[in-house]
Amino acid sequence: MKAAARRTAARRIDVQCVATARNVPTPARIRRWARAALASNAAGDARVTIRIVGQAEGRLLNRSYRNRDYATNVLTFVFRDTPPLEGDIALCAPVITREARAQRKTVAAHYAHMVIHGLLHLQGYDHENDQDAAAMERREKTLLARFGYPDPYRPAPVRGA
């Protein structure tokens, strides 16, 4: 008796790092987080570029595409929202590092969160209303827990307490 052929999802995840920041996770680690986020996609097929940028490029992208004149932590550009999913994720290294320190979490944990957050946007998740935000946050927490990272929405412990 022949075993049924099993189709594997075609996931192409390219990682580009043009920022000169320290503490940027390895491309392999970024791909692992991205694959975990994409595994929640029923079809699974995706072509994604994740680009780690500096302050100037982050600001330019946010200004050009969102009319906001500052660098933000993550931007998702959806080119195709049906399988195979296609899009770009821009992660701004200095913003992510600054936020991680302010939130008293590891830089790696914050990168993992931003990669997963961006990939969930690519799959149609958003946080425009309370119900959608709650669903997206639940998914993020579940995925981050698989990597041993804490709930990113829990307030940071107060130092000295």
C-alpha cells in the first residue's frame, strides 16, 4: 500500500541586513521565527523578504508609505494576501533595540515579537479594533512562548521592587 504523498509548504524567506547595529539576530534565527508565524497560515505558501534597516531608511519608509515622519519598529508591505502570500517586512534595528531596553526585555525577544507581528500582518491580522487586537496578541503570545519568550504585553517588572 502506497503512503499518500504529502505536500510541503513552499516558504521562501530572505533576510537582508543593511543596518550596522549590534545585537541583530542571525538570519537563521529570524527565519525560524518567521516560519513559526507562517505555519499558522492554512496554505503555508509564502515568499517574504525581511529587511533589517537603520534609522534613516526606517524613517523614509514610514514617511513614504504611512505619512509618518519617524522610524517605527516594524512595517509590513503586503504584495499578495492570498496563497502564496508575498510581502516585505522592514525591521528598524535602532528602534527595536531602544524599545527592548525601555521595556526591559532582551533584544532577541523584541526582534522575535516584531518578526512574528509583521508576519501576522502579512496573513491579514490587524489591531484596528479591540477584538482584532486581542486575537492578534493571543497568536503572538502563543508563538513567542514556543521560543521561551515571555508575554510581550505584560508590563515590565519595576527595578528595585
